[in-house]
Amino acid sequence: MRRRPTVVLGASGLVGQRMQQRLYNHPWFELKAIGGKKESAGFTLEHFSWRLDDTRPPLPSLPVFDISSDSFVKDLLELEIEVAFSCLPSDPAGRIESVLAQAGIAVFSNASFNRGKEGIPLVIPDINAEHFAAFSTTEGPIACGTNCTLVPMAVPLAALRKFGICTVRMRSEQALSGAGWELLFDEDANNGVLDTVIPGEAEKVAEELLHVFGTRNGTTVEPAEIGLDIKCQRVARRDGHQVFVEATFTQPLSLESVLQAFTLHQFPETVTRCPSAPEHPLHVVEHIDVELHLWSDGNVFSIQPRPSEDLQTGMSIVVGDVKIIDEFTLSYSAYSHNTIRGAAGGTMLLAEQAIVEGRIP
């Protein structure tokens, strides 16, 4: 498998640096360019503070290109860039992603701007991989990852679809890193003095859940019909989003059948061949420990993770605290690394899926 020349849009943000980290030793992609805001243009990667707790890998000394420059696309084409990972805020992503796709560069986006738009797949591979069929049909080669909070909520639900999902109540506790590096380095926030409200988050999670559980009809998606009650809040934890879910179903449940469904849940066969895909998408435990269970590869928890070398660590969702409330109702908690599976790793997995399925050359 050849390594495709790749650009990361985002030089100094947490997700952009997670993506750079994952590209350091990736077998299918090679980091060849960085795009950023005008003020960052011309500086090389070493100029930017490393925001992640993990050690910065020896990345190439690449200069940052100005994404707003008239020559940006031309510069990328001269470097023979084939793949772009967009880790930008929504507004700049909206201005550049379609432009790159129209130039023939395949865009895999962590930004919210294009999520759920007709002709642009919004995909969690072990939930709605079939939605990828809309890739490169109307809007050019663009695909989006979902909101990071949706992932730990939705993947366990996907494992239980055979029981017929009726209603879902969810409460989240979301890490500081989900709001960007500024809050992550805020002393008051780390000490628990922070605004717990996340404006618009619950609405985004609800809309995207109904979309990924929806039915594809050509380039459009008919949203699923599930009753939702969602509340999201920020907590003083550096990394890791935890959700607390109560759901009702049309078919009767037992603890044994639910745990079996979680254990047997798998990616589609094509996705299992991707370097970032953990052997088990769900890692079942009796009780979630947010300190010990942040870095799972589906089999073991890492205390000293090496995410620039191990692409699977942090990619499995931990599910536990499962309780059968009555014959048709259960509750569970789930936990995932928000900047790995919920952001950079999940978006990279989409690009890997596109390669395995022959959606990009």
C-alpha cells in the first residue's frame, strides 16, 4: 500500500495536532503539508507549542500554508496532495473544504460545517458505513466525522438495534479538551471553576444521532424516528467524554443478551482491514473508571499510550455499568477518548475506509 501525500488543515489546535501525531507513522498517508490561518503562514511546525500531553513525535519541518490565499489549492496540487484532513473551526472549514474537493483532493473533515448536508456522508463506520455510498456523488469527495459526544452514546446503541430502539435519554460529562486547548490550559477550569453549559451541543448530538441511524435514499438520508432527551455539560477532566444513557426498546431485554450484543458488535469487514480499527469497537467492563479506561484498543487499557505509533489505542469505546431497569428498558454508561475516536482517529478511520472500499484512488 503506497502512502498518499496528505495535508492537515490545522497547525496548533488539539485535533489538528492529534492528526499530525497519527500521521507520523501511518502506513497509508504521508504528511506533506499543513494549512492554517493567515497569521500562521510561513512558520514551520516547530514554531507552534505542542498542546497534547503525549510527546511530540519528530514531525517533518513543514511550513504552514495560508488557507485563505489564492494560491493555496495550487500549492497543494504542486505537492501532489491527494488527501486533506480538515481540523478547522466551522467557518474556515466551510470556505475551503468544497474548494479542495472540487480540485480533486479527498477531504475528510472533523469540522461541523458540512455535517449532514445532502451528498456528504456523515459516518460512524460501525453504525452507518453504507452511507459512504454518497461519497463523491454530488459535492465532490468529502466525508465528515460526527460530534465527539455522539460516538460513545451511539455505538453501544447500534449494538442493540436488533431490540428496536424507541426512546433514549442521555446525560454527558465532557472533557475540557472538547472545547479546545485554551480551556484545557485554563487553571480555573482545571480546578473545577468553569461554565458547564455547552451551547447547542445537545441539539447537535440529537440531530446527528437521528442522521446516522437514518435510512439512506440515494444522496439523501431519512432521519430515524427515536424519541430523544439529551443534556450535555462540561466537567473538569482533561480528556474523555462519558455518557449516561437510559433507553427503551420494542423487544424484551436481558442482561445476558445485552452484554452479548455489546461483545459481538463489530466493524464491517472492510473496516476491519483499516490500521486505525481496533479489534473490538466496544470494550465491555463492569464499571467505568475514567482514569484507567481512557486508552483502550478493544483488548487492553494502556497506562503509557504511544498514539503516534499505536493507531488503535484510544479507538475503542468503553461500555459498562449496564443495568436492566425493566423488561424493555436499560441503562449504561460509555466512555471514549474525545480527541482520538471522537475526532482525529475517527476521521482518519473514514479515510482508511475510503481506501479499502476503493472510493479514492
